[in-house]
Amino acid sequence: MRESVSDHADERLNTTFSNPGLIAYEVDGEGHWTFAQGGGLEELEYYCNHPEITCALRRAMEGQHQVLEVEVQGRIWSSTYVPCKGADGTVASVFGTAYDITEHKRASEELALEKKVHERTRFLLDSRNKILELMASGTGLKHVLHELIRTVEAYAPEVRGSIFLVDFKRERLRLGAAPSLPDSFNLAVDRTPIRMGVGCCGTAAFTGKRTIAEKIASHPYWESARDLAAGAGLEACWSEPIYSSDREVLGTFAFYLSEPRGPVQEEIELITQSADIAGIAIERDRAERAMRVNTVLQQMRIEVLHMQKEDDWFGVCLCFLRELRKVVSFNKGSISLVDLIAGQHTTYHFHEGKMLTETFDEVPSSLRQVVATGIPLYRRNRQDIDAHLDRVEPEIMCVVDVPFQGGSIAINALEEYAFAAEEIAVVEQFATVLSEAYRRLQDLQALAQKESQLRQAQKMEAIGQLTAGMAHNFNNRLMVVSSAVESMILTRKYDLRNLELALASTDQAAEMVRQLMLFSRAEKMVHVQPIPLQQVLAGVIDIGRSTFDRKITLSEAIPTDLPLVPGDRTQLEQVFLNLLLNARDAVAEDNASAPEVQLAAKVAVLEDRDLPADLATRHGEYVCVQVIDNGIGMNEETQNRAFEPFFTTKEVGEGTGLGLATVYAIVKEHQGWIECVSQERAGTTFSVYLPVREHEIVPDHIEPTASMLCGTETVLLIEDEDDVRSLLVSSLRRYGYSVLVGRDGLEGLEAFQQEWKHIDLVLLDLSLPKRDGLDVLAQMRALNPAVKVIVSTGHTEHSAEAIGVLALLDKPYRLSQALQTIHDVLHGAPE
């Protein structure tokens, strides 16, 4: 290189260029450089010897105009090379310039970088706002994460994203969203263990640090899943841990690429900030989920506190399943009460929009295991279900049972692995509240049993008070029967009038015994049905007239068209008999010359203002039954305490103080109330108000005709009382029936087994020697399920519906009643 060329060249260059940061030169055909302007010799030497400059000069000498940017010693030059031709038309030299554009270039790059940072910041801010708006609108977490990934993929098209969530036990990663990855890949990586070396995501969740696999095909963390990744077209994976505000790992955000490479700084910032946004969404969802769970649990506890009787358990189960569905997604749910000792379980579940109850005489092995161990049992797939021998519909793919005190909660789903550990934990929280409800149910059952015992004790007390009067009246009935029969024996004459008197007295005695047995029987359960109240009141009046002292005037004012009231007949009989006995004692204590007790009834239409405060919304029709006496009356203090249990004004040993307390409890249970108006020495009036139900027509009694008593069928009579059996056999044969006889349970069963194909009806007594009547009934049904049976009994606690027979005859019954019942069962009751 030369420092100068001809004076002519120097003058031309110096005249043309005088700009600092500019190199101007000319190179002749022999490669000699002439500089008009430039830096030091060392800098120029680097420039002249740069390979790209040498190449550009060669091309320019060949006649090609050249422009290029080249970096020399940290500076960036924009160079131009112009061929200069001589007189002969050939290139004689190259005129070149080089501008130092370093600062301009760096400023442009910084501006572009700043613009890109601004765009990414705007993108991340928009993404954050969009996610917050979705969360505020109640959008589910899965959809929120789905939208976040879609947004990132739109910003960086070369990326496919996925988000995993740490499960409740912090053992595995559950797939949160991966909209652009194949379903087969997503299904395979769901439930990834959180361990070192288990893929990028399992490792990132375990270490809490970013994990990068630039080339999945050779990375050791992907050794067991390389083929899976290759099948999905994935070559690289970068996984970023997702943190909560208190630095707890919530999951991972992974970027997958279809080319093997690592991330540049911009991509690292993108994945880091995207993970931050995901963390906000996940943490908020967890907080809202916890709040929802706490809200529904509080609602459940309120429902438990409102339990007042055993039947409320049904409503608690209904509320439980309804509230659980608000926080856990499932197909069907049920609640089972389990008795391992009895080997039974009762299940409460929804079916076609209704809550149903089913009782089974077995406990499945899976249910037995859950209750016995107190540990949830999760059958994650159909194989698990079949292995436990669970009898569930074939479309059910997973089931989980969670125990509570007394039983188990079961939920199922139509897909495998449907329930995450945190969802099962939520069900366990519900199970804790359900255990509280079950303990309350047990308390209510114990309370109901105690109340039943107290009521029975009060009944026995009332029966003790009735016994003397009833014995007197019963002896009077016997006196009529014995006198009528003895008169015909002594005169040896048939007297129709005496027979009618004897029959009427027998009916009266039987009715007295029936009423007393009905009243004294133990209550097994409240049987609510429409009650014709005038019949109840008439029966109570009959007992009073049969047992009260004759000097007491017992009157009635009961309309025959009283509407029906919903209730339990036996309990209502107890209410009004207790009030009558209370009135009887009041007039007896007063020693009045004309003691009087009246039982009256009427229909009252009441408005809100007429009702007690706790019944203010139940205005309408009520039946008001009043028991009025002109006895000793009560002062204000006694009236205020009249309904307290064990409060009595009687002498020690004369009363337990349970009578009016029992009345009050029964009336309240029937959605009614009782009022007391009394004045010392002026008598007392108790008024019982019971709500009316819609009127129903009670059919009139139809007197039997001769055709309704006759028949030609074969009847098997199983009766152990010789006299009763003899009368029935002769009467049935007299009216055309063929009769087979069994004198005890064993003989009757043998007769049925031999002749069952020819037997049209069985008249069966329940109290039999050698073989109990109910056992005989079961054996007959096993042989012929369609057998027609009428049972007879002297025990009032039985009913045809409870036993499952077509009719029941209460002893003593009239012959005509038996014949009509047999005819009705064989041919149908008359219209």
C-alpha cells in the first residue's frame, strides 16, 4: 500500500471529501491505494486488508458497482465502490468511499429492540388484562389457561404451549391446558410424576428451576418419552415453573418447538412472564375455589342445624349432593348408610330428577372396605372397578367412595381418572360435615325413642285411670249376654229379642276392648294420612262414656261433615283422650253437683293475624276441637306451666305430669297448636287447632246381601281355637264354600302344600302353635306367590298393608263380616 499517489489524485480527493468519519480513496489497476481522507495508518491497513473489502474491490475492477456494510475493528462502515474507466473504455481504477455508520446502526438497533420490548410488554399487559377479565366473568380455570396459551402461540407462532398443575398431594402434574398438542400426547403426559429427570416439566416442578432440552432426541430427561415426542413432532422443550405469590410451585408452563434449539433472551423473558400470568390465574382460582367450598360447607352446616326430626335427614342428603355439585364435577352421586353388623346399607340418590331411597340386604366389598378402614377408595378406571366387583353401569369409567361416620359418599364419572386429589379432598371436607349430620340423626332417633317411651308411659297412666270404669261397663255387657242366654236356657224357649241384646252387648264389649288396645299399643312410627276427625272424636267419646263416673255429663257437639286433617290417628286419639281425662279429673276435684264435660268441634278460617307467630304464613282452614269442663279451673301460674313435662298439681303417685306435655308435643308435630283458657272455679277450655287438607269422600258402609256372602270356592281355614274353627267351618259350608282345615301352623302348611293348586283362598290366624302365622304365610308364598290370603288377629298393631295380604279381620269379628270379606277378596269389592 502507498500513502500517496499522483498530485492530481490527491487534489481531486481532497477537494471532494472533507467529512470526518468518512474514508475516501482510489485504487488503481495495480492495487495502489490513494487516500484523501481517513483515520490512522493502522486503521486504514485493517480496512484495506479486510476480506470482504478485497472481494468487493476485485468485482469493482471487473466493472461491477459494489455497495456493502462491513465491520472493521468494532466499527461498522457503509462502503461504495465505483469503477472508473480510462480512455480505452477499460476500468483504470476504483473510486471508493466508506462511511462510519456505527452510532447510527446501534441507535437503529436499540430503537428496534425498544420497539420489540414495547410490543412484548403491550402483549403481556393485554394478555394479563384478558386473563383477569375472563376470571372476573367467572370463566373456569381450564378455559382461562387455554386462552392464555392460544395468545402466546399467536405472538410466537413457532411455539406450542402447555400448562401443568401440581396436584393436591404434590406428587404429580395434571394437565391444565394444551390446545395445540395432540390428544394422544396430552393423555400420555397427564399425571407426570414430580421427580428429578422425569421430562422437563417433572424436573422443573421438582427443582423449581427452568429446565431446557434443546434436543429432545438426545436429552436424558426424555429417554422414556422420546418416541412420544417424535410422534407429536416435538424437537425441543423449555419448561418454566409457575409460582404463587409466596413462592410455592403451582405448576409448569412449557414451550415446545419443532426444531432443536435453545431459547434466546427474548423467548426466556416471554416464557417467564407468561408463567407469571398463569400463576395469577391458578392462585386466584384456588382462592375462589376454597371460598366456594367454604360457602357451601357453611350452607351444609346450616342445613344440619335445622334438622329437627329423623325425616330431615332426607333433606340433608338432597342438599348435600346439590351443594357438592357446585364445587366438584361428577356424573352421579349417592350417600349410603351402612350397618356392617346387620349386613345392610341404605342408599340415597337422584334418579330422573327425584331423590330415591333404596335398602339392600348386603354390603358390597368396596363399601365394606371404605367404612371399615375410614380411607377413601378411588377406582380410577374400568379395570379398577371390575377388580373390586362393583356393580355399576358399563358407561361409568371411575368411582370414588369417601367415608363418613355412618357410611360413605360415592361419586362417579364417565371418563377415566376424572377426579384429582384436591377434588377428593373436597369430598372429604363434605364428609366431615355429613358426619355431623349423622350424629345429629342419631341424637334425633334417640330423642324420638325417648319421646315414644314417655308417650307410652303416659298412655299406661291413662289406661290405669280408665281400667276401673271400663271393668264396670264391661261387666255390665257380660251381664246382658249371660242373662239373655240363661233366660232362654231356663225357659227352654227361643227368644229373638234376647239374642239381639246378647249380640249387641257382645259388639259393645268388643268395641271397648278394641279402643283400649288401639290406645295402648306402642307407636312404631308416625303414619300420616288423611284422618276423618269425627270418627276419632266419636271413638274417644265412646271410651269416655264407657269409663267415666255416671254422674259426669259427657256431651258432644261434633258436625258430621268435618273436613279431613293430615295426621296419625293413634296419636290424635291420645291427644283428645288425654284432654277428656284431664277434664274428668278437673270436675271430679271440684266436687260440683252437676259436673259436665263437653267435646266440641268446628271449622275455623284463620287469617295471619289470628295465628301464632311461628305459623304466620299458614293461614287458611283449621279444625278447632275444644274440650270444655266446668271444673276447678287453673290460676295464671298453673296455666303458664300446664304444658311443662312432669309438672302436675296432683298428689304424689297420682300423676306423672306427662299428659298435657304429650298433647302439646303431638299437636305441634301435626303442624297445629293448642290454647288454654281457664279461670279458678269457673272451668277450663282447651282448644286444639289442626290444619285441614283437601276434602276426600269417605265411602259409606254397604250392608251385605245374601249374594255377597255366598260362594263355591275352596277355602283353607288355619285356626287353632276349636270353637272358633268349628263355627267358621260350618258357616262357610252353609254358604256354599268347600273347606279344608288346619288346626295349627304346621298342619295348615302341610294342607296347603298338598292342595295348593285347588285352594282359592286361605283364612289364616296369625297366632298359631307349632308354626307362626307369618312364617306359614311366607312358606305359602314361596310355593304360590299369587295365593290370596286373609289374616285374622286379635292384635291391633297389625295391618293388611304391613303384612302384605289382601285383607285383615280384627278379632272378634262378626260372621257376616268374615263372609263378606272372603267374597270381596275372591270377586272384588262392590262399587
